[in-house]
Amino acid sequence: MDETASPTEHEHTRTGLSVDALHRALLDNLFYVVGRFPAVATQQDYYRALAFTVRDRLLHRWLRTVQTYKAERSRTVCYLSAEYLPGPQLGHNLLALGISDNAGEAVRRAGLELEDLIEAEAEPGLGNGGLGRLAACYLDSLATLQLPAIGYGLRYEYGIFRQRIDEGWQVEVADSWLRDGNPWELRRPHIAFEIRLGGHTERYLDAHGHSRVRWVGGELIRGVAYDTPIPGYGVYNSNLLRLWAAEATESFDFGSFNAGDYQGAMRRKIRSETVSRVLYPNDEPETGKRLRLLQGYLLVSCSLQDMLRIHLGSGDSLDRFHQRFVVQLNDTHPAIAVAELMRLLLDEHGMRWDPAWELTRRTFAYTNHTLLPEALEKWPLPLFEETLPRHLEIIFDINQCFLDEVRIRFPHDDALATRLSLIDETGPRYVRMAHLACVGSFSINGVARLHTGLLTDTVLRDFHALWPERFNNKTNGVSPRRFSNLSNPGLCALLSRVAGPGWAADAERLRLLEPYAHQPEIYPEWRRIKLERKRALARYIAAQTGVAVDPESMFDVQVKRIHEYKRQHLNVLHIIALYSRIKMDPALDPVPRTFVFGGKAAPGYAMAKLIIKLIHSVGEVVNRDPAVRDRLRVVFVPDFNVKVAQRIYPAADLSEQISLAGKEASGTGNMKFALNGALTIGTLDGANVEIREEVGPENFFLFGLTSAEVDALKRSGYCPYGCYRENPLLREAIDLLAEGLFSHGDRDLFRPLVDHLLHRDDYMLLADFQSYVDCQDRVDRAFRDADSWTRMSMLNVARMGRFSSDRVVQEYCRDIWRLEPVTIRP
Ligand code: F58
């Protein structure tokens, strides 16, 4: 480079966005960074070279963004989440930079196809499901809306397991996503913090004669930052995802090393690094897993220390911390942050209790994502005490102040104090993390209107009675960039034509599609786009499973984590019933359907794994039976993840959102389907309620009990066996299953499932069965009228603007974060 060139000229020659500049950079990176010649380079090598090319182009944006936020001391939201599911980055970042076409051309000049390179990327599976994916959508929206934000998380070396299917059973395979390196991240060795585990506390008097506490002994671990730029769509801002990796501390190793204990030092090093080794693959917390507590603490402590570093580094005073930062707790996994910030302020910065508590309480906001009582996180007291002794003391002190306040307001209600306590003392003692989060936060929100309502009526009722002003609802949303632009380019082109290209950053403009829904001339094009996606999915299904499916059939899809409350087995009961109806009445002529399933089961969740087996077993019989095989197909797409999701949503005709009312906090898949023109069959659960209101009840297939009816029926003594006895179709379906029709005569295989349904049926499948079957019959009739179906499909898309994550982030900003956009200029 010319020595006299200005930084912008440098930027231009080194990181220009023209086809020439991209092509040059691609080849340079292939050689100088990846270390491969074109003659021997694989798609993976080229993918990496292109990823480096794109990352180079993000660095200036990111640097400029950081400098501006720093100079302006911009108020910043820190999103604290144990999980992120960002999906593959390459396509997304090209879209954000607006260089997909140029990059495509540059790649073609090298004799390759951009699509193949995008395909070569392994996605970071740093989350279990909806909660982690939601965090990724919010980071995208924050950057796009030019809002100062940092996403803090953990850099698990192994993400969510990859799912293989062996004879219909799920087999978990380790996800070594970092094996080929991760070109998007930058290791930041100078941004690292120590955390302490174990040990004990000591009281002492400081120089001013104040009594203080220090935490000593135990072991130290280091968290090192790995940064990934998160560019906004169509803007110059680029925010930051900062993930912590656990490492051994040098100080500790040196001690053992000098004492000659090399082996011991190595053992401790390996133990330290274990902390961020692997994501727990459960979609409910497992009580008492020490490593999980350590993970939460690593995330929280490093992130808070980093915020304090940034804040004090810009010369601001500590007591203004909450003015600079607001911290959003993504569920309770990072809730220990409340005690950790107190510890840092009291013990490390010498603040007094009252101002420290005031500051802490004004810093945190808490989002709850579940109503399932078994999913409310709690830690056994002994484990907590042994691992984080100082935090337990602080929690006891917080609890004492809190319960004093409760007793003053409600003097004669001991039961209330017991229910509210941060410590569960009804049996073996536990720390209740949701209570800690509530007490330590100025805002508490649920993720759909129904969910927030149920929260304030049930699990957090007492807190709501105490502080109604802290509660608010933020109905979830999804990123239209990833779940429309990227995954459905055909639809996206049509939308841009009718609504203008701005719809992707202003989803309310999708309404401009609405008049076209009443103009049949456009229907064939709409259907062609869908059919094209269905053909592509059919090819993928054939390649993955060997099953041929007909793209002209109705694609009826349920993809999400496998859980009894989500009721994949209700879907299966309907398939069995339909199968048996066709067998008994060959004249019955249902619309040909392809039932598509996908999703992972927690490795220790036997019933969920049995449901996967059931889907395969039913598929095996149905797909082979010449009597129905042209009318029904059942497939299970293995290893459902963000990448696979992007293939599936655009290809769906019918979206199955059939959880028992009152169980699904929100759901976000429901939004992704509708945004891609699928019609929903669903219960009044989670965000389904609001989706139905938006798209219009006439464009939504509703069935099932309401959550109030569920409660009433439970209270009056629900008897699933009664439903079975009285409904011949249901009886037939369950009997076929019990008698071994789908298990080569084996009556034991599905017995646990059948027994549970007949005698307990916690999720009330049998109560909702007939209503579901009737609703599916309505779907069948509706699908026969192609024009009317197309109109409904278009109206769904046109009315989905509200469920953009941009709208949600704006609401968070207005009601909770109080952030202003900061425009970054080149
Ligand atoms: C999900 N929770 C909700 N948890 O189930 C879903 O209704 C909602 O739409 C979504 O959050 C976003 O708000 C969820 O995905 C987890 O995966 C946790 C992982 C860690 C252990 C506890 C569950």
C-alpha cells in the first residue's frame, strides 16, 4: 500500500466491495490465510477464504461503531444469554453488507457457486432451541436499528449434539463445530477475567474501619473473550457478540509448577477448560449439575467485569453504571448476575450496601420464557454454598432485606413470605433463581400476551401483587432478514416488487401485499414460489432419508424440539386415525399429504425419544402400504437446526402449533411459518393467540381447549380413559398402536406411551383429539380450493409484520432499555 494513502483509501483497496476487489481478496485469503492453492482447494477452503474476505469488510464498521459508542458514551444494552443460535453467518453477512450479488460474481470467476460455499458452513449450535434463536434474532434487530448492544454468551466447544437416526431411534453425535476453525470470531487475549470457584469468605476491617468481606481460596479460572461482529442490515453499524471461553489461569499453574507438580497443574488446566466445553442439551434445567452453575457464573462474572472495565475506562464514575448499561437477563440462567454485581460493587469496589443495591436493581431486567414448573431453575443450597460461598451470603442478605419489606407491607402473612423467599425451605433447601431475578430487576417480562398473563396469575403471582409496575409483556418476534430474505429469495423478490425493498427493515410494509391477495392474477406466481421451495425440500428429504415425497401434496409440518407438551404424538394419532379411515373406507379420498417432522429430543428424555421412534415406525408402515401410499407420506428430517429450518419453513403449507394451551410460552417457529405463507393449525397457546388475531380468525385453523378450560377440566378430575372409551376413532388409533401394528407385533415398544395417554395424559391429547381431527378435516377441505388457500396464505404474509423482531426490540427500547439509536457513518 502507498505509505501516504489515507485510511479510507486503504480501506478501499484492501476491503472494497466491487466484484474485482472481492475476487482479489478471495484468492489472497485462500493463499495467505487458509494456506491453499486453487488447484487443491476444497469448497470448505473457499468458504473460509470468502468468510475471511467478508470479515475483513466488517472490521472497519465494527471499529467505527465501537469508537463512536465510546466517544458518545452511548447507553448500551447487554444481552446476557447462556445460549445463542445464530445460524450460518456467510449468507447473512453478505446480505447485511448488500454484496450478495457481487460476491456471487466474484465466486463464479473462481469457478465456483456461492450457494455451495454457503452450504459448506457449519453452524454454531450454541443453544437448545427457541430461547437461543430468539437471542440471535434480537442481536440482528439491535444492529439493524442502530442500537448500541453487546451480546454476551459462552463459547461452547461442543454445541447442541448432531442428531443421527438409527432404525428410527435418535443417536447423539458430538458437534465439534470448531474443528475446521471459525473464521468469524476474533480471539481477544487481552480481554480476559478471572473468576473464583469454591473457597471461603473472611471478614476484615478496611482502612476506614468499615467491615468488609473477602472471598479467598478455592480455584481461579480465566474467561477469554472471542468476538464476532454482528452487522446491521443496510446500515454501517456493526455490534458485537462476545463469547467467553474458559481457560486455566497462569497464576495458578505457576504455583503448582514451582512445587514440581506438573501433572497436577495439567489436570487443573484441563478441569478449568472443561467449564465451557459443552452445552447442556436439555430443554429443561437439570437441578444440581455443578458444571452448569459454573457455566452460568463464568458468563455472568466475565460479562459484568467487562462492563465495569468499559465504564470505568471511559472515565465515568461507578455510581452512574446503571445509566450507561442496562442488562437483560435471558431467562434465569444468568440470574446469578444479581448477586455477582453486588459482590463486585461491595467487595471489589468498596461500595456500601444501600447504594450498591439501588444500582443493581436499576441495572437488570428479566425475561421469563417458561411456565412449566419443572423448568423453573433452582439450585440445592449445599452445592451453591460449596461453589459460590460469597454469593450465597449475599443472597441471604438480599433475602433478609426483601422479606423485611414484605412483612412490613403484609404484616400477618407468613405464608406469603415463605412463598416469596429466595430460598425454598419446603423440603431440602434450594435457591430459587426466578425469585432472585425478580427481586433484582426493575422489569420483568413474559414473551407473549397469554404467557405474561399466566405468569402474573400463577408462577409469579405473588411478585406481581407486590410490584405490578415491574411487569410487562413483550411478544416475541423473528428476523425477516434470516427467515424471509435469506431462506426464501423467490418470495422475497415478489415482496420487494409489491411492497418495495424496504419491507425487510420495515416489516409493517408487508401490508402492501394485502390488496394483491384479492387479485387472482398473481396466485399462480405465489404458488410457483411455494412449489419451487417444496421441490427443493423434497430433494433434500430424498437425499437425507431415502423417502420420495410428492411436492404437489400438502406439506404438513411440525418442526421444533420434541416434548410431550408440544404434542408431536397428537399429530401422529391423527395420522394413524387417517390411515385407518382410508383402510376402512377406500373411497375416502383425502387430499394427498406429506407429514414432515423434525426436532431433537433431550438425550435423557426417554418419552421424547420414543416419540421419534413412533414417527419413524408409523412412517415405515404408511409409506409402504400401497393402499395409502399415494395419499399419505410421513418423514422425519434428521438434525433439525437453523440451516435445515431455513429449507423447511418456506416449503410448508400447513404449520402445526398444537401444544396444550397454557404450556408454550410463545413459540417463534409459528411466526417463521406464517411469514413464509404457511397456514397454521393451532391451539390458543403462546403467540398463536396473537398471530390468529393479526391474520384474522378466518385465516387460521383453531382447535382445542383454552387454557382456562384446561384448568377447569384438570380441577374437575380429567379422565383420559373416558375419552378413549367414548370415541371409536380414537380407540381404533390407540388400539392399533397398542396391538403392535407399527412395531412388528411388539406390544411392549410403545406401551409406556399408550399407558401414559390412557391413564395420565398430562398434556390432554385425548381431550383435544376429536377437535383436532375435525379441524384437520377443515384443513383438507380448504386445501382443495387452491385459490382460497392462496388468498389465505397471502393474507398471512401480509399481516405478519407485527412479528418482526424489529418491532419487539423497539418495544424493549421504549419500555425497558430507554436506548437511542446511534448512526454510524463510513
Ligand atoms: C422457549 N424456551 C419457549 N428454553 O419454550 C418458547 O415458547 C419461546 O418462544 C422461546 O423460549 C423464546 O421465548 C426455550 O427455548 C430453552 O431452550 C432453555 C435452555 C436452557 C435450559 C432451560 C430451557
